[in-house]
Amino acid sequence: MILVTGAGGAVGTALLGELRAGGHPVRAAYHSPAKTAEASANGIDAVTVDASDPATLAPALAGVDTVFLLGAMGSDQTTRERNVVETAKANGVERVVKLSVWRADEELTPIARLHRPVERALESSGLAWTFLRPNFYMQNFSRQFAASIRSNRAFAQPASRAPISFVDVRDIARVAARVLTSAGHDGVVYDITGPQALTYDEAAATLTEVLAEPVRFVELTDEQARAAMLQRGLPEFYADALIEVSRAYRDGGAETVTTTVRTLTDRDPVTFERFVRDHRASFA
Ligand SMILES: NC(=O)c1ccc[n+]([C@@H]2O[C@H](COP(=O)([O-])OP(=O)(O)OC[C@H]3O[C@@H](n4cnc5c(N)ncnc54)[C@H](OP(=O)(O)O)[C@@H]3O)[C@@H](O)[C@H]2O)c1
């Protein structure tokens, strides 16, 4: 039995679909009781958990061999994920596949510094572990930039000219599904990227071409970007973390393209153009 945490999020939803399509025994852990109810009504083995509260985790882990560990972004993310690791160990889980972040081991960014302590906890836990370290999600465009693309035909970010090998979360889910359902991944770190590295200007050019309407990338100063994020309702911690991430990769460091998706899923990773075509409705 595989427990998928973060099952209602971007990666979790896609992963649940992959595992169910493959006929694998899976339990979905949601935070929102409404999502649990909806999933249960659709015949999914679903539970509600709050990773901040270990008492809610133990029942979800009953009979589970393998955990897909995904922590929702937040200043207490490390604590929540460690709670899952400790409760998993105490409840007889054998293996944890942790969704981490690009270059987590270098702890360059606040987000890497949330993930790396959880990786360390797993390394010393006695549990079998695998780390998935994806680069920036293509879905950041459909989730964070889409409203602005729809209304202003533009998206604004802290200034950046460096290419990034954006990855589609559907590829992350396909990699995770393969790792969760096959042997030979213990103690392995997988760096996951899309098939090419694009600057934000190049991404805007692809959006322009596919949507057949001009879409611009607007460069902001860090201060302007921070103010805009706070105005959109992002918590201060999250806004500061995103600014530091863009600073860390402003002059490069997120452009490497890996073969992980091709090697583990036997198919080429989704291109940015394909991603935009598939999400046309959110941008149009
Ligand atoms: N965005 C990027 O470019 C990027 C790149 C690399 C790595 N990452 C990492 O990816 C992860 C986020 O993945 P995602 O975008 O798929 O997530 P997401 O869509 O934000 O979903 C997070 C899920 O966590 C659940 N959740 C929230 N609070 C919880 C709690 N207290 N206990 C248990 N579950 C809780 C939510 O459940 P409900 O749906 O039930 O409310 C939600 O489904 C982060 O760890 C981030 O660092 C992101």
C-alpha cells in the first residue's frame, strides 16, 4: 500500500491518477476534509491528515509500506515533513519517496533549507529513501501567472535573464509513480527537469506563439516583486522565499537538463510548448 501525501495538490493529483491507472494499491491523504469526502465518493481510499498533528498521521499509515512525502510550502514545512517521517517509522513503513527541490543539498535558497533537513532525517532514519529533486514547475505559469496573462497579456517576475529547465508536474508524477512501484531506487537522488532550458523572455515568446496573442515578460525589481506578491495575498515568508530563489538563479544554476524523465518513464519530457497548448484555457 502506497500513501500519497499532498494528494490534492498539483503533483499529488497527477500521481494519484498514475497509480490508480496502473492498478496499484494507494491511499490518498488530503488536508481538506471536503477533498477527502469527494475522493471517497469516487471510490478512492482517502484520509484527512494534518501533518502538523502526528496523531492524525498514524491512522493514515496503517498497513502502508511506502510513503510519497510531499510537504505543502510554509515556514513549518520541515516540522510537518519530519512528523511524517517519524510517524512512518513508528508505524512499520519501509520506504519513503520524498518530493524535494532542485539542488536541495546545497541549501542555496530558503526552500532548499526547508527540504534538506527532511532529507537528512530520512538518511539517518533507517528507512529506505529516494529523493526527487525537480526544477521549477511549468505549472507555476498556469497557477501563479495565468491571471495576469489573461488580463494584461503579461507576467511579472523579479528580473531574470537566465534559462531554467522548467518541468511539467505530470512528468514528476510519472517519475514518482515509477519509483514508487519498482525496485532499485533506494538511496538514489533523481534531479528532474524538462527537455530544454528557457528564459522568461523565451517562455513569453512560446506563450505568444501558441496563444496567437502577444504575451510579455515584465522585469520587476525585487522590491516591486515582493510588494506585488504581498498584494496578491502571498504570506510574507513565501514572498521572501520566492525572491531569494530568483536571486539565487538570476545568473544561472537552474539550466541543467537531465535525462531522468526519459530514463524512468520511457518517454520524452513534456515541452513548454506542449504544456501551454494543454493549459490554453487557463491563459486564454
Ligand atoms: N513550485 C515549484 O516550482 C516547485 C519546484 C520544486 C519543488 N517544489 C516543491 O513542491 C512542493 C509543493 O508541491 P505541489 O505544488 O504539488 O503542492 P500544492 O499543489 O501546493 O499542494 C500541497 C498539498 O499539501 C496539502 N497540505 C496543506 N497543508 C497540509 C498539512 N498541514 N498537512 C497535510 N497536508 C497538507 C494540501 O492538501 P489539500 O489539497 O487537501 O488542501 C495540498 O494538496 C513543495 O514542497 C515545494 O517546495 C515546488
